[in-house]
Amino acid sequence: MLDIGIFRGRLRLSFKGLLFCLAAIFMVVGLGCPLRAGEKVEGQMANRPSPGRMITTAVMGTWPVLLHPLRGGEWGHNIVRSYVNRALFQQVNDDVICVFCVSAPSEKNYTLRSEKTSDGHDVTVATYEIRPDARWGDGEPITSADLVFSFEVMDVNRDKIFINNTKMDSIIKITQITDKKFSIIQRGVICSDRLAMPPLIPSHLEKEIWDKSHNNYFDNSLYIRQPNNPGLYNGPFLVLGIDEGLLHLKRNNFWIGRKPYFERVDVYAPRDQDGLNQIVRSKRVDNFTTLMFSMGQNIVRDFKDIYNPYYAPSDYLVHLKVNFNNIILSDVRVRKALLLGIDRDGLLDKILDGKGIVAQGLLNPFMPGYVAVSRYPYSTKKAEQWLDESGWLRGNDGLRYNAAGEPLKFELRYRRYYPWVDLAPSLAAAWRKLGITVNLVEDPDLSGDALDSRQRYTGLVGFAQNFDQDWDTVRLWYHSSMIPRQGNGWQGSNHFGIDSPDLDRALDKLATARCSRDLRQAAMADIQRAYADGLPTLPIWFGTVLTLSDKRLSDTVDAQTFSAAPIENWRLRD
């Protein structure tokens, strides 16, 4: 888990599945348009097609870019895969938007139903029909066999793949009914907003390779050996060829979505920020999306005559994880004092130029299901009162001690990445004014998924986290039964030992709400209130996703949210 945000869902890029890797924080786009005055022609840029027919993108990440739908979690790789492959459907808030399916499963026509297994467990069966015009890039039809094959590969290789979607774990089986119709069986009572779907893999090309050797499949896959085979892709673009550090894409004529304006796409994959920054500052870059806010703001400042800036609220919650084994921090009164003692609005102005949202809970006000919750406005007076009440009193030296003479002291651990390199020292300085001693620890190996987190990280840890409205994920992170221990088979992601009875009850309420919209909404509201009251983590802010779009371009961002739009929507202005 990283200390940066990533576009997702309605307020973000719609490319789901992302894993948390620092190398994946940018996307840059350049048009094949005439050079501006004073520009130099160098290397690949000298051979660009006529205006408007080619677009050049760049995604920072490791090379080679992993094109197989079941491999890799870097955001840069996910972006490239979104150009060339799409899933059967897209989940947007509570709605299923079909890409290659005829219609979303529904209880009304019995294509979505819950059943009991012979041993009494709940399962949900969702039946889908694939559109008759859905085809791979070589013209072969997309069929039910592709989904069955994809799930087989995923199921056998769960330890070798990266699918950033906890919903996938609930899939038990995929059954082919006809060439165009199939059913997916998931554990539990699954509502429409929790339906899971494996990525599509072309069985007519890949199954023979899989059948020859399961162990060597990914090494021998055509995504590795013949990446320019059009039958591997179903998205708006196909892979035309690959050079070192550069992918060449061409428009897919069998794509059934909106026809892309651009015929060609070149995708650069610079290895580091310096290489990416050089591309952006070449003055041939037309669309640039970043959560490295300082870099984005520098581009806004230096190229204000070229770009229109668009700021979209991120759904990544920048927060501090709390070690509940720490006797000081496990006291909610101390946690409330810590939150009241920092000027979060001032920090936003200082670090994000005021382009963020102070976090009061798990959701920001622009996210579906948000409810107003307890607020902790900056007040050193109230912070002092909470500390006094919890038994931490100021000594003659101005520092705070308990009755046993022990100092109010803990560590704040973070990675030296944006925004923590500026945020962590600011937090420590604010708390020192309250008489608290904070040890700042830079930790390049910081991990949010370590089973020994409570032993490794003794105090507070700086993180950012997104759950994409997946409330089952919230349960994994915050419910006390999800603290990994021998008794539960080391399951769950509550690595910091959060134990909040009110939050447990709210999460249990959601689990029993099944698919009742009213009950689910009430439970989600209770979860947000329990989080805000109990502060299992300390929320700081929701950051901002910055897109800079050349003034000649249109439709590069959503008109309402200002988040980046899918590449097939981008156009040149008339």
C-alpha cells in the first residue's frame, strides 16, 4: 500500500485493479501535431504521422510492460492494458455497465439468484449473455469458453497472478451454457454491486499453450512470444509492435465501443521520474495525469499557456495507521487529541495548494453513500483537554507524562515519498506543541500487509488507501475478527489490531443486510459514523488528481468530475 492515490471508478480513471506501486503515478499524452515554434525534432518524434491521427502516451514503470490480463499490478501496466483489453462489464458505483454482455444480471428475469448448497451455504448464480458482435482483434468471436478458460488459469495460479479485486476470491465456478451464455457462481449472497468477472483471455490462442504446460504457461504465452498477435486483444487498440521502452498500438477495427479518433498510439515507458519529466517538458505532451502533485503544479505554472488544468477529488484516504498494541495510542481520547491538534486545512494549503479535501471519515463528500460524520476541527484547546483527561499532564519542561512519570512518546514511520516527506515533519511539529515527543522514522521497506505489523511498527504509520466502495474490503481491514491470528488461519488484513466494538457491529449489520438497498445504506452510514467516532485510523485528507490537457483537446476529462476519460473518448477540437 502506497502513500499515493490512484484513479478509480466514477471520480477516477475507470481502470480497476490496480496495485499499489510507486512507479505507477503518471500518465502522459502527446499528439502527433505540428511542432511549436522553437521546438527541436529528436529521435522518434521526428517521424510522427499527420496531425490528429496519432497520439503518444507515456506510463512510468518497469520494462517490459506486462500485457497478459492476469499478470502485474503496476498502474502504468494497467493503463496500457486498458488501451488494448477490456472486461466483459464495468462496475460503476452500484451499476453494472455492459461492455461485451447483452445486459446485466437481474433478479427480475432470474439471471441473478441466490441458492443454498447441499451443505447449507449461500451461493449466488449470475448468468450472462455475450453480445453477438463481440470479437477479438483477429475477428474471432468472444465466447463463453474464454471466460471458463480465464477462470481456470486464474484458479490454478492464484499465487502467481495479481488481481487487485477481492471480489474474485468469491468465485467458485464458471459454467458454460452455450457459446454465448455462461453462469458464474460466487460464495455468499452477492448483490449486483459485488458481481465478479475474470478478465477475458482468448482461449482460441492461449488454451493450447496452457494445456501443454500449466507451470510454464505465462512464460510461453503469446502475450510474451507474439505480443503483436491481434487476437490477444479486444479493446480500442491492438499492439502493432514493441521496441525497447516503447509500444506501438493501432486502432482495433473490431472494437464495439466508441470509435477512437486516433488511428495510432505510441506508449513510452520511462523507468524513472526524470525520464518522464523530460517527456512532459518536451512541449509535445498534450495530456498529463498525475498524483505527484508538486510535479503537476510545476507543469501548470510553467506551461499555463498550453494546458488547461483539471482537479478531480481522489478517493484515496491519506491517513495514519495506529498500532493498537501501543497502550498510548489505543486510547481513543489520545487519538482524538492528535487529530484535533493538527491544522489539516492549513496543511492542505501548504502541501496541496488547497486542492484537497479534509477527511472526516472513510468517504469524501463526492463519493456515493457519503454521510456527514463527527468533525475534528483544529483546536489545540480541545486537544489539550483530551490529553489532560486521559492522564497525560504537562511537566515543568513542557512535555507530557503519565502518573508513573513515563513520557507521552511514540514513533511516526513513513516512506520518503510525496506527501509524507513534507506531511510527517509537519505533524510531528504540531504535536510537539502539545507536549508530545514524536520520533520520525523513514522506512523505505514500509509495508501495509506485513503479518508482524504490530511488532514492526510500534506507533503511527503514514499510508493512503482506497477501498473503491468495496465494503467487504473494509471488513478485512477493520473488523476485529480479521486480525490475522492462528485461530482464524491468519486470515484478514487487520494487521494493526483494530478492535472497535461499534465498528464491528456496523460491519456485521452490513453483512446481514444482504441485498436490501435501504438496509445496506443504513449500515454503510453506521460504518462511517463508527469510524469517525472511534478513529481506528487518523484521517488526514483526500488528495487531488491533476490532469493537464492541451487546449486543443476535448473530451479528455469527465465534464462533471474532471477525472481522466478513457482514451477512446479523446478528440481534437473542431
